[in-house]
Amino acid sequence: MRGRSLAFGLLCLFACLTPFIAPAYIVTGPLLLAWILELRREPGRRDCFRGLFVFLFLVLALLTIGSAVFSRDPAASARHLGGLGLFLLVPATIDLVDSPERGRAVVLSFAASAVLLSVYGVWQFFHGGDDLHARIRSTLSHYMTFSGLAVLAGCLLLGFGFEARGRARLLGALALVPLGAVLLTFTRNAYVGLVAALVLFAAVRRPALLLPIAAVLVAVYLLAPPGIRDRIRSTADLSDPTNRDRIAMAKAGWRMVRENPVFGLGNDMVQPYYPLYREPGAPRWNVPHLHDNVIQLAAANGPFAAAAYVAIVLFFLARAIALVRRRDAPDRASLWAGALLAGAAISVAGLFEYNFGDTEVEMATLIVLALPFSRATGALGPAGPPG
């Protein structure tokens, strides 16, 4: 039991450190080691590796390795493979989160650091970070990374506001900090993801919330600074240069897939080869990636890898929706509501930004995706009554 407690404590520390790559990676080693040693002592808990959800991550990992082997530059692509070890966070979270209390501890560990980063981000907005040329990013390297982490944390905290009872519901008020920061980042993919997640949650849990949510969104739009209102209006504007750029990237990505229909170009090969596949009228000659999780994975690792990713997301959504609809586990409802909101928001945002390739966001996302499959649901092993 001491080993499991140590591994779980390290999981909470890792969740808190996800915004910081180097410290998070340092914790990952001892975390996975402590967890694997406990699995050797308790073979019965190895059922965390069973099931289609974890198997899909194995498929994605194997296809990614295959894409490196058949890459245009295998040596360069192989450098990307070390990050596949992060996929072990999924079965580790499934196993170690074996009660609602542990689930809330992991969620709040991540939310704590994200809220602090968001406070600093809001401060940045009012001290010069209030336009597209100086967008807030807190202490992180990019505003997209910051908005991704903030929307995950905000959605997880909203779960408490929607479903928790008693004083725990007050935790939902903290969601205003990261979600307010998301608004101030000018990041449209996060806006779209958040709105989609709210609509999905209301539709499957409380349809009566749809009208209040719409009213709140209208109020936020009307009260937002003029520059942010302009940014929101540009989301569906096909004359906007960044929107045209994304359409051009999508066309280039599918051209890459047609020429490399099994393993893609290879890891880290999209950027150097993009000029050969770009649309003639594309706004940019070079792009770092294709700003879409599905298209980027299909182009870099092949359509089968992209299909595995889509299957992971759909399997997560189906499981989270089933848990949210249950009425017999009020002590766990806030956890599942937050997971559904966060997973849906980051997945929809990923249709407009390659956030699954953003290490900080990916680490937090893997934990969120694993929550609905954890022992805390009662689906694996003796972890209390099903919920």
C-alpha cells in the first residue's frame, strides 16, 4: 500500500507540474517506476491494461513507430518516439485513481497550478498583453499552450459547479479565473471547444441549461473588450487570412496523405515538406504543423494513426457521457462532469489546433481522458460501489 500511495502522490505532483515540461518529465520516471513495481506485487491490478481504450493507445504508439521507420528521414523522426512513454500515464491513472477522493485530488492538483498561471495571465492582459500582437501566455512558451491548459482546468472546475454538493460546489467559482484567461488569449479554437463542451454537457445532462448557457455566452460577448469581440466574429469569416491559411493547410495535409497512405511522411516531417504540398495561394510558405490533430496525425503518421486517435476520442466521449447520465453516484458526478467538459473542449479545439502535439497540453489531456475508465468508476477491480 505504501508503494501505491507513493505512486499516487507522484501522480498528483505530475498533474500539478504539467505546465512545466522539464519538472513533469523528471517526476514521470519515479511515478511510472513506483507504479510498475506495485503492479508486480499485485498482479491482479494489471487489468488496467485490458480493454479497448488502452489498446487504442498501443495501436497509436505502434503506428507512430512504424511511421518513424518508414519516414522520409528516419533518424529525425526517431527523436520523436521518446514521448510515446507518456501514453503509460493512461493505464497508470486508470489504476491509481481508485476512488472519487483520489480523482478529485488529481483534478485539483492540476487545477491549482493552472489557476495560478491564469491569474498571472490576466495580469499580463492588463499590462500590455491586450492585442493579437502581444497575446498573454503566462509563464509558458506559447499562448496556444496556455489557452489549452486553462480551458482544461476551467472545465474540470466547472464540473464542481454543475454537479458538486455543499461547499464543494464553491470550487466551481474558481473556473472563472482560467476561463476568463482563455477569453483574454484571443484563441478561437479554445472558444469553439469550450462552447461545444458546454452545449454537449447540457444536452446530455440537463437540457434546461441550454438557454442559460446561451444567455451567458451572449453576455460574455457583449462585455468582452472590442478586440476580443472582433476575434470572435472572425471565427467563421472565410476572408480572414488565418482561416484561409487553415483551409490551405488542410488541403495540403490531405495531399500528403494521398501520397503516403499508410505511415504518412514521418514524425516531424510535415514542416520541412510542407512547401512541396502547399496550395498555390496559401498565405504562408512554411508552417510548424497543420493546426488540426486529425489531419496532422494522418499526414505525419498515416490515416490509420489518425483513425486510432479519433477512436480514442469517441470512446472517451461515449464512456464519459454514460457516466454523466447516471443518477446513482452523486459523490462522483462532479468528477465525470468535469472530465466530459474538459475532454470534449480540448478535442473540439484540436480540430483547429494541433494541441495533441503540445507536450504540456498532451500530458494533462492524457490524465483527463483516463478518468472515466479509472477504478473510481467501479469498472475495474474492487474499488467500491460502481459509479
